[in-house]
Amino acid sequence: MGTISQWMTVVGLGFGVAAFAGEATPSRPVAGITKQPFVATERGTPIELFTLTNTKGVEAKITNYGGIVVSLKVPDLNGGMGDVVLGYDTLAEYINNNPYFGCLVGRYGNRIAKGKFTLGGKEFTLLTNNGPNHLHGGAKGFDKIVWQARPFQSEAGPALELRYVSKDGEEGYPGNLSVKATYTLTEANELRLDYEATTDKDTIANLTHHSYFNLANAGKSDILNHEVMIAADKFTPVDSTLIPSGELRPVKGTPFDFTTAMKIGARINNDDEQLKFGNGYDHNWVINKPMGELGLMARVGEPTTGRVMEVLSTEPGLQFYSGNFLDGSNVGKGGVAYQFRHGFCMEPQHYPDSPNKPDFPSVVVKPGQVYKNTIIYRFSVKK
């Protein structure tokens, strides 16, 4: 395979290759993209690890296997850089035991009841891989795909374009769905994800991102002291299998009211039926903005580091998951065992089970239409 240095590929921002070899001064990190092999599959398909860096030193490592964000280093209140996402050191661990750490999710993020939906008068049957329901695209969703990768320099910053064609009938979904997912690391310390997709048959699509965040220490402690604001007056209550009833329930007076910042742990053990169903928070919030308009969904702050993450998207819903199924069996980066509630997810998306809920915003994509979806994780520091 050769050494890392022999394989290293550099995409510049006008600084020249020598600068990317380590000549940047500490006062001004060099922005750009590097590429190195993560591993090669048994069929010889290269799986690579791309490092995107901006001039402020923020760094995102992303692999074309599942579009996984392997690490994301952002500053704290003292200027120190730290990883804020859970994950693994090796590709084999992502392949063998990954609860969707850091990945692209599709064709349908979240759950579809009983793995069935009807489209154009025809019923489609999907794998039930989450109790009685279908979850996150099935046995081999977009999180397990080797995407075709193209690193490039965009006007906004270093970027990585990932492409994949999901064939007609794959995992039970109709139509050939051509997907482009582009990660961009901006000078505003944003990791931005732009999805586009087209189809040759009527189909459904609900694409999202699934990083587990811990703004304190990337999973070494729980996330219960993180302070969360969610810009939503309503949420979608679920049954015991986490399928929405179809109701849009007001959050006021419930543990789901994050309209003002509240610690995750403040009410998570409340004797509330919805929290019992999810073993904590694992619900969709109905965001207070027009669908398709890019706007703020949530803000999360971690008081000891001062780190703040804002979540923006064009999607109508936000799934907030409080790491309720982590149990220490996933031993991640640096040998850290990820325990119960040591990470949280903020997944902008359409509502769960939308194909079976005609009153929910539609997830149908037709030939001639272009599916678009933007997700931004923006990082700052509060001193």
C-alpha cells in the first residue's frame, strides 16, 4: 500500500504544496484538504480519510465510507482544540459495530412503521431492523456505502463531494436515486452538509446526518449538563415503538419544552410516558419556521468548555436523541467506552413515518424534481 506520505494528496487554497507539508506557523493554521488511505476493501475499492482544515484551526476528518465524520476538532474558551464527536480509530470498528456514529443516513432517516408504505397505489416492503419498524435505510443504508469522493476548494472553504446511486429496489425502495452529499468547512467554523438527489421513479427520501456530539470531551463523560434550546413549540409524540401517532403536541408544560435553554438532565428522568418510551429523548420536534427556509433549529452549550453548537437546516423537523442506547459496549477513539448518555444527536430531517402520515410534510420525490437539504453545525465559544 505504501507509506502515508507516499499516498498523501493535497488540495490547496493557493498556498502551495510545501505549506501543506507542515510549514504553517502556529499563529495561522493552513487551510485546505489532505487525503490518506483509511483502508482498502477486499475488492480493492479505496476507502480514504479526508482532513478539512480552516485558517482558524478547526479540523474535520471525513471518510468516504458512509460519509462518516470521524473527528471534528473545535476550540474551547481557552483556545484549546478538542474533538467533539464520538467514533472509532479504525474502519473495521465502523464496519463491525457502529450505532450510526457520524454517518450520512438514507434513503430514509428515522423510522417507518412496520417497514411498509404505499406510493402510487403500490405497497412497498422494507426490512424491519428496529423492532417491528424500519430504521435509517435498512440493512445497508447510506451509512454503509463506499461513496465516490471528490475533494475541492469551494468559495466557502475546503469541501468534499460524495456521490452514490442507490439502485431501483435497493433495500426495497423504488427508483434509481442519484445522491450528492457535499461537506464544507467554512471560515465561520461551520461544518455544512448539502444534499441533492434526483430519481427516475416516484420514491421517498429523508436524508440526514448522525454524529453523536459531546462538547465537553468527545464521550468521556455524560451530556446531562449540556444546555439545549430547540426552536419548536410542538413535537410529535410516539408509541412504545417510537412511531409518531400523527399528533403535533404543544411542548409547553412538558419535559419537551426547550424553547428556553435547559440542561438535558433537568427533566430527562421525569415520570413522563414519552420519556419512558424513548428511554430518554428520542423524538422529533416541529421547528418554528417555514419548510425549505434555512434557519436556526437548536443551540447547545457546554458550560465548562464554553463550546456552543448551533444547528441550522432547511428541514421541517429535528430529531434530538440523548444517547439512550449507549451502554459501554462501543469502545471508541483512544479506548474510551461510550456509556449511557455520553453523546447526543441533533438530526435535521422530515418527521418519522411520514410516508404513512398524509398530514405530515411529504417526503415523496418525483422524476424531474431535485431533492435538496442543507444542514449546518456552527461552532463558537461563550466565555
